[in-house]
Amino acid sequence: MTAKIKSVTIIGLEAVPIEVEVDIVKGLPGMAIVGLPDKAVEEAKERVKSAIRNSNAIFPNKKIIVNLAPADIKKEGPSFDLPIAVGILVASGQIRFNDEKQLFLGELSLDGSLRQINGVITAAIFCQENKIRELYLPAANAAEASLISGFELLPVQTLDQLILHLKDESKIEPQQETLIDDLINNSKTSQFDMKYIAGQEQVKRALEIAAAGGHNILLFGSPGSGKTLLARAFNTILPRMRPEEILEVTKIYSVAGMLSHTKPLICERPFRSPHHTASSISVVGGGNWPKPGEISLSHRGVLFMDEFPEFPRSVLEALRQPLEDGSICISRAQGSLEFPARFILIAAQNPCPCGYLGDEGHECICSPTEIVRYRKRISGPILDRIDIHLEVPRIKYKKMVSKAKNESSKKVRRRVEAGRRNQILRFHKAGIKTNAEMGIREIKRFCQIDNNCEKLLESAMDSLGLSARGYHRTLKIARTIADLAPSKFIKTEHIAEALSYRPKEQKIFA
Ligand SMILES: Nc1ncnc2c1ncn2[C@@H]1O[C@H](COP(=O)(O)OP(=O)(O)O)[C@@H](O)[C@H]1O
Ligand SMILES: [Mg+2]
């Protein structure tokens, strides 16, 4: 008899249905797996064989043919172990059940216990959308899958336990659905809270604007001036994640295999800081079996790139598309794949290779050519996508030891959230969420200014050499400053402040 067991494979962030067909025929004992299996699927043979033998079941001493259909999709990873084992038990008549509405996923150990797998949330969403009645998966993945409702979730510890369940001898207790709201109400103070950072009021103000409008930031400053510290604190003032964002981000971490039993949910905005020696694939995503890279792992959060000019050109240029579209398209032999990648970029760099150009306390030892070469590593199109350019000055001793109380992140976050609300109301028809995402059309529509503002911008264009790009960037930041004020219209003081965040390259060279 042949058995047909339902399962899924994960391609990008999508679950694709796979049917595991098992037939037991006459012939020399052995097992063949067909249907484009990769190495890990191929090795399922040995794991399944041992697992069945070490459970209260018999591994048939016949020829077993396993077909993973449809045959034109490549199958990856060890998650087919469980459906293959169940298929063998059904095909050999050891268990029987109506196999219409069940879906199985799981890697087997040789002793028959189940091991954690990746991409379970995606599979659970598939079950919800396709009216699957029962989802069987490793117990270690149950917490993650329980965020999705609409089916019975059965956490399996061992193959033995599953056999008894399917034979109706001893039932597995279904896992109850977890409500996201129950998991996100833990508001501990982060160790990176703004209140632990002395002084730097101007920088903090700029970070508040960036957080409110979703603007990318470039931080300049000599080593030890506090760039890393400020970037980490930035995360604590971003608006809290909404439930749908939590699910969106958790899905990416699930596929990347970065969730654990104890942390099944990403409730805090991600903060990722890849090192500049990281490979292009690990930053951007991709690989033989495409996995999300750092830019997707920082989706809805922050991508912090310290020592920005040290990153290889290929990595920096690859950032252009995601910075524009909020997603990354990865081409592969079987068509292209898309991963979301809407993050706020915080780039940090020293003003020159030695780090001390313009520093009052140190002398810079770099030659002008070295400085030019260092600065040139970041191309115009990348700089153009960074709205706020900010100098982080070295903090004075008096400020550092001052007893003055600093504002807490919680307070700043409240203002940021209010500023964001204004944007959501304004953009609800435009299909964007933040000021940073505005294109020319939205800028024309939502950033109208009066004559005084026009005059100010005009003189800035002349005296500061503000380009057309700089003009639009300034308007976007001014819009955010007005949203924080809150003010319906952009006023001259908002434009004036926005102008102070435009690139200061020229000044640093002078
Ligand atoms: N404004 C500040 N308030 C408190 N500590 C600071 C401040 N600025 C710098 N520090 C201290 O200096 C250390 C170095 O800062 P860091 O952010 O790593 O500098 P950078 O990244 O610019 O080289 C921090 O870990 C922190 O202890
Ligand atoms: Mg640093």
C-alpha cells in the first residue's frame, strides 16, 4: 500500500506544500528518496531507519521508495524525517489514520526523539490558510507555532509518543494558542537607556527626530566619543512594535533558525551590527538555500554599521536597493526571492583613518590623500539615502561627571510615538508609514512651505551649496520636526533645524 503524508518546505519566507509518498515494494531491502532531495534530505534514510528501530515499531525489510512531490521543487533540510517515518509506518500497515488534514514536520534523532527545526511559523501560517486540521511538529518548536491559530497543534517529543497517539492508545495534549499581547508586556529598562548617557543633548535630539521619521543616520566622531553607545540607545526610543510587526519579524527569525524554545518571539525591535569583515551574503542574504541576511534580520529595527567606510564596496552598493524599496530581491536558478528589509540604517565612521581629524585633544596624522580615499569609499548614492548627518563631539569632563539627570528613553519614546501617529494619519492613503519613505510626489503634497521658509531654503541653497537632493532631504526632516512639535505646517524654525543635519563633509575637509 502507498501512503501520502502532507508536509511543507520553506522557500524564502513562503511555505510550499510537499506530499511525501511512500511505497513498499518487492525487491532488495533498501530505501530510495526521489524528488530533488538535498544532502540533508538524502541522509534522512539513516535517521529514519534508526529512529523507527529504536521505537516500538518495525522497519520493513523490503524496498522502500519515497517520493517528495512535486518533483521539480528542490527539497532542503531535515524536516522531512518525520513525514517519511510516518509514511513508512502507514505503508507497512503499522498505523492507520485518515491522512487528509494532517501535516507533519520534524527532524528525528537516532533514538526516535524529535529535534527543533527552522521556519515553523511560516509552516503554521500555511496550515491556518489551507485548513489543515492538525499540525504535528517537534515539541521544541511548539511555543513558536502556537502564535498562529486555526488548527490543532500537537507537540511531539518522540516517534513512540506519536505512534501511540495515532493508534489512539495515548493521546498527545494539544498546545494552546499563545496570545502575542501576553508576551509583550515586559517593559524592563534596557541597559542602553538614554538616561545613562551624559550630555550629548544635540545628538540625542537628532536621534529623536530620526526615530520619529524613520530617517537613516550617519554618525561622525573620533574614537570613544560615544557613537556605538548612542546607536544602541537609539533602539530604546523607537516606537514599540505592533503585533503584526512582531509576527513579521519573528517569521524572518524563524526561517533563519534564530528562535529558541525560551524565546519564541521577537518582541523588541532588532538591533543588528554586522562587522565590516562580514561577507556580502551574510549582510545582504542569499546562499545556496537563500537565507535572510543582516539587512532582513534588522527589518523593522536598526542596522548599525560601525566603521562604515571599512565595509567592502560590494556590500555598500548592495544596500542601495533595500534602502530604497524596504526589501531585497535575491536571484537564484529557480527564479527570484524576496525578503523584507525595512530598517533604519545607522552608519558610524571616524572622520579620517586615524580618527582624530578635527579633534581638539589629538592631532590627526592622516595625509589629505588618505582622507580623500577614506571618504570616497562611500558613494554618493549611498550618502544620498542618509537623511541625517551628525557629528558626535567628544564629551567634556564636566558633563561626564555632572549629576544632572538625563531624560529616560521611555519619555523620549512617548514623543516619538506621538510623532509617528501624525505620520500614520497623514499617509494612510499613500501606502507609506514614515516621512523618510516619502518620494517626490509625497514631498510635493505634504511638505508645503510658506514664503519665509522658501527664502531660507533659497539662501541655504546658495550659501551652503545645498543641492536639489539636499533640498528634498531637508524638507523631509523638517516635516518630522514639525510632527514632533506638533505642528500641522512646516515653519522656518523647523527648516532651520533641518538644515543643521545636512552633510558637513566640506566643513571637515576645510
Ligand atoms: N556621553 C556619554 N555618557 C556616558 N558614557 C560615555 C559617553 N560617551 C562615551 N562614553 C563611554 O565611552 C565608551 C566608548 O564609547 P563608544 O560608544 O564605544 O565610542 P565610539 O563608538 O564612538 O568609539 C562607552 O562605552 C562609554 O562607557
Ligand atoms: Mg564604536
